[in-house]
Amino acid sequence: MPGRVFITRPIPDIGPRLIEEVADEVEIFPHDRPMTRTELLDAVQGRDGVLCMLTDRIDAEVLDAAQGCRIFANMAVGYNNLDIPAATDRGILLTNTPGILTEATADLTWTLILSVARRVVEGDLEMRSGRFPGWGPRYMLGADVSGQTLGLVGPGRIALAVAQRAIGFTMRILYTGRRVESSFEALGAAKVPLEELLQQSDFVSLHVPLTETTYHLIDAKALGLMKSTACLINTSRGPVVDERALVDALRSGQIAGAGLDVYEREPQMAQGLAECANTVLLPHLGSATRGTRNAMARKAAANLNDALRGRRPADLLNPEAWRDPPHS
């Protein structure tokens, strides 16, 4: 039953090694960049399984080109790049890699909170450029973190891990969501409407998936509700924030700063964002630790191998597409 597998970008070696134990043939796109549309459409033909990235748009056109393919295993937690209904209609399984990058992304969220608040990047540039004039009582004053209010938009695993770290900073924690979350309430967090969270928080951290309802969730109106001393942190998905509106808010002093790891049109940024000194801008490093990326590659490979063997993958996104294999 195992067959031919294609991997759309070089990944940690553990992934291909595991797949090679099962598949008859494994081919890896040799260049460390996203595949072009034409390259992707050509490469998926005749494959029994594809291990893909968040940067690969897997829609009806790709799924039709991959006729006969059993699974597209996404090496990411987010899956807004996958057309789940189209795959389900064609009986193609889709999987992701949940529960692995929680701690790494929560750590990076806190890296951004502290870096923006204490002007770490600006200070580093002062030293490297030789502009540091010596200690002064009003030199490069930043924002307090301990004892401030942290607002978490989207009460998922990563937001919970961020909240747990906030306890050590004696922060007041607010969160938004459809229902009361006992794990957040146990930390003393309070569920409030988004508008109230934006108005009261000193740091607003985004942890929502990208959907039709979260696209531009943080727009000019939302930014206008925030304190002028508040900072916005985004380690979720870039299009959750209207980047042009964010640039305007940063330039005008509507908000004090922003820490971003994701962007609306990656790898590009909105015009003017790079010139905003009150930002910390990272190149999508949320899960970029050796241990986390190895674990993601391992989990994606395990999902793919299960499908090749006729087993139900553990992280199946479209269970409606699953059919028990015929018994011999």
C-alpha cells in the first residue's frame, strides 16, 4: 500500500528518515524557499502522500493535480492554507501538527513583550552605533511589565502558556472567547468582551486562527480603543491585523508600540512599518527552535505514514474524508 511521497521544502532530517522507513520513494524539493505555483502543481502529480508547509496553498487546483493522493500532511499548527471542504470532497486526508509549538511560541511572545516594553532593540542599536552617551535618569525610558494588565485575544493552548508565564510578573490577565475557560479562570484570568480587553490592557497579545471572522480583527477601530501607552503583540497570523492601520497608529502615538512575528503579506511588510522605531519585528520565528521543528517534522511524518499504511492519522482535520480500508 505505501507509495510515492513528496516533501515541498527541506525539513529537519528526522522527518524524511521516518517516511523513508515506510514509503517506496521520497523526493524533497531541493531549494529552501516556497515552491512556485507551477512547481507545486507539477510536483504533486502521481504522489500518494505530500508533506507540505504553511506557505503552500493547497486548494482545489492542487488537489486535482494530485489525483490519487491519500494525504497532505501540513507541517504547521495553523491550516488556513488548506481547503478542507475541497479535500474532503475528493477523499483526501489533511493533517496538521498541533500541541507541539505551544511552549516555543509562548516564549517568543514573552520575548516580544519584554523587548518592546524595555526598548531592547533600540538599546542594542544605540550600543552598536556608538551613540550611547552614558547613563542618564531619563535616558530610553520604557514601559513597566510587572503588575500591568495583559489581554489575551483567543484562549487557546498558546495563550494559556503565555498567561502562565504572566503569573510570575504578577500581571492582571484578561481574555476573550466564546465561553468561560476553566484553565484561564484557575489562573485568576477574567473573561471580558474584546472591546473591554482592548480598553483596559497594557499589552494585547493575539492568539487566534485566521478565519473570515478574524481577518483584520485588529483594525483602525480596534486600535483606537487601546491605551496610548499600550503595546500590541502578534504571534498568531499576520492578516489578523490591518497592517496599514497599525502603521498609522504607531506613527500617531495612538498606541505605544508593537511586537510582530507575523505579517499580512509575508515576507513583505506594510510600507512604513520598518521605519517605526517603536516596534520589534521578527521573521516568523514562533516555532523556530531545534527541538520544536524536529518534533513538528516527526509529527507530520507520522501522520503521513499512518495514511500510507491505511491507518487513521492522529491529527486528522477532515474526518469526513476517512474511509476504513477494505479488509483482505
